[in-house]
Amino acid sequence: MELPVEVVIHNTQLGMKGGHGRLLRICPEGYYEVIIALGENNHRALLPVAGSVLIVKAPEDRGTETVEVER
């Protein structure tokens, strides 16, 4: 995944459900560095990996690959 990338943010501590932002980097110390749109302004924030879910806005290209499930 190339950074920065536009993401949808879910974070329990902030009560965010579907907030819009931009992922700048994933830090080895256990947090995401993001730009979050709050109102009409953008703010830089550090979100803990353990309490956050980030979903890339752009869908993945399915291509022609098939997935085999081992049973």
C-alpha cells in the first residue's frame, strides 16, 4: 500500500464511525499518523492501532486471480 492514502476511520476512543481522513504512516510504536477532517478543518492525529480500524477508500482491483480455499 502506498502512503499517503485516503481512508475511512473507525475509532472507539473518539467515537468515530466512518470518519474521513488520510493515512500518512504506520508507526512501529503502535499508532497510525493520520490527518482527520473535523468540521471545516484538518487535524493531525495519532491513533492507536489497537483501538482503530482504517479502511482504504479505493476498492481493490479483483483482477483475474482466483482464491483457493484449503479444506
